[in-house]
Amino acid sequence: MFDDAKNKASEWIADFENVADINEWTNENKIRFVSLSLNSNAKRWLNGLDELPSWENFKKLFIERYEIKSNAEIVKKLRSIRKYDNEQLLDYLDRCIELFRKYEGNLDETIKLDYISAGLPHFLQVKVIEKKLTFGKLRNFFVEQQKIDNLRSERQSDNRNRTNTSEEKKPIEEKKFKEVKCFGCGKIGHFRKDCKSNSNDQKNENGTPLRQDVSKKESPQH
């Protein structure tokens, strides 16, 4: 099993190919079996590639990512590390810790905190400072912040769903309104209180329209 914190990538690949040769694996089988021989960090990296590489390309990409030759190269990577837009905070933290482990010697926790904070969005950098967080408290802070971000995303999704549902109901409501019949003039599309014919009705002393009962009118005398 490859451990990115302990194994040297080029040496591990050489040992893996020796096993593959003994078992007469094809390059396709090597790719299939190598994914079963990686720890969680390396497996997550492999699964995150746009497409499954050929064996030769895999070896090149694998060694480029995990073969770090000096502390100077580690520091260079730490200075440029940034949280990806859609990356979970804990995944970003693990990427940083992965580099810390490869550093020969001990990095002061204050320096670790500075490297991690520098790669965060500005509003999170401000929170780290305001809360006076230490390196040891970062993980718990990221867990809580991730819960807040997830809750915010769920609310935004609910609001979008409500808006879509409301838009879907509008045509139905408009259709129902068009089927309304006025009890004054008998026409479709409005209520009696909005009927224009009301202005021609007789009104009583209070100004209320009087409805004429045609059935009660006296028929003309012959």
C-alpha cells in the first residue's frame, strides 16, 4: 500500500512494476490494480483526474505529484497552494498536511497556520485572525464552517425550488381567472365588482347599484 507520508514515489512504482512483471500483468491491469494499492489521499487524487491515464502517463503524473526532492520544493508548493472553488475545507486542509509531512524536519505550527490561511478566501482569512485560531484548532473550525456553508447551499436550493414552483403556478392561476363569469353582465374574465356595466345601473340613496328584476316588470297592456 502506497503511503504518501512514508514512501518515495519512484521507489514504490519500481517495486510495484516488479510485482506486475512477476504476475505478467498488462498495462491495463496495472492501472486497475494500482488504484487498489493507494492510500486515501492518493486514491482521491487518482479519482479526481479528468480521465483514467495510460500506465506510462500515470507513472509520470504520480511521480510529479508525490516525488518531492527537497524542502525548498516543498516550501515552493506551500507558498502557492490555494483552496479550489468547489473544494471542501477539510480536503484543502489534508492537502496542506500532506506537504507538511514531506518536509524533512519540523515546521513550526505558526508557520503551518500561515501557509494554510494564505490559501483561503479572504473572508475566511479574516475569521482565522479574529478568532485567534491556532493550527490545532483549524480542523474543528473548518468542520463548523463547512456545516454553515452546506446549510446556506441547502437554503439557496430551497429558494430556487420555491421560485420555480411559483412560476409554474402562474399560468394555471391566469387560466382560472379567465374562466371567471360576471354575475352582472354575464361575460367571462372579470368579477361583478369590477364590471364596467355597474356604472349604468340604478343606484339607491347609499350609492349601491340596484338590480332590476325583469320578471317583476308589468307587461304592457294591450
